[in-house]
Amino acid sequence: MVAAAAAVEREADRLTELDSAIGDADHGNNMQRGFAAVVKALEADAPTAPGAVLTSAGRQLISTVGGASGPLYGTLLRRSGKTLGDAAQVTRQELRAGLRAGVDAVMQLGGAAPGDKTMLDALVPAVAALETSFEAAAAAAEEGALATVPMRARKGRASYLGERSIGHQDPGATSSALLFATLAEVAA
């Protein structure tokens, strides 16, 4: 989570720039504020189990991030954490199962699916590729984020733009790819 917060801090302006084209220009700032709160909360009370870390991070994101990002990322992390439970260590396959449960919860909450030009376009292929490796998951997330450029948004604020959403990379898919890249770096 500390590495994720640093990555979000580093890329906040880029995320906001992407969001200014098809959203409300706050994605980078919201993610930055949320992950800073996650780090602060974990420093104050650091759970030792991976599932508890994700659950705590999800709670913080829900309570500190505005817009859709807080509830969506918060749901992703909370459901993933709850699926992992209290195990002191988890395997890559167990993490994949936890993240799959989190992604399913995000799909249910937002009513979106891959191809709708959302964070799911990076998350779904990343979780599938996690079967192979952390590096494969990061590459799949990046490919998924880039694949949103020619898509027309069907969900979220960008969907209000209709055809004008085509040609812009989705900021949520981009931040999801950033988080998977960070996961791969830390796992290495």
C-alpha cells in the first residue's frame, strides 16, 4: 500500500489530465488523497494479515475518496481482503482468487463489464493473467488500459460524452494498471 501510494502520488497529475478529457478532472487528486489516507491509517494501526491490510485500505478509500473511485476501489479491496481472510500469508493464486472476488463485487456495484471503458478493462485481464505471474498481470492491465482509447464509454461520467469519449484513455483503467504495475514491482 505504501508503494501504491507513492505510485499514485507520482502519477496523480497524469490521472487528473486523463480525467479532465472525459470526466470531472479529479481522479488523480482523489486517488492521491485516498492512498495517503490509507498509508496514514496503516501506520497508525498496521494489520499483519494481507486480507486485513486490504480490508482496512478499502475502508479508508470509501471514507476519503469522492466520486465513483472511492466506492469502487474500496469495494475491490474490501471484498478481496475479506476473501483472503486472516491468513498470515497468501499465495499468488489465493491473491488472484481474492482479487477476482473483488472485481466481481465492482462489476455488481457499478453495473459495468469489460468493454464499457472503465477500470474493469484493466482489472479483468490483469486478474486473469495473475494465473501466470505478477509481471503478466501488470502487462495485461496496461494493455487493457490502452485498449480503452478507441472505446466509446458506456458507463460512468464519460458515458455522458457519447462518441466524444472515443480517443481518450480511461483514467480508472489507467490507475488500475498503475496499481498492478506497483504490485509487480513489489512482488519482484
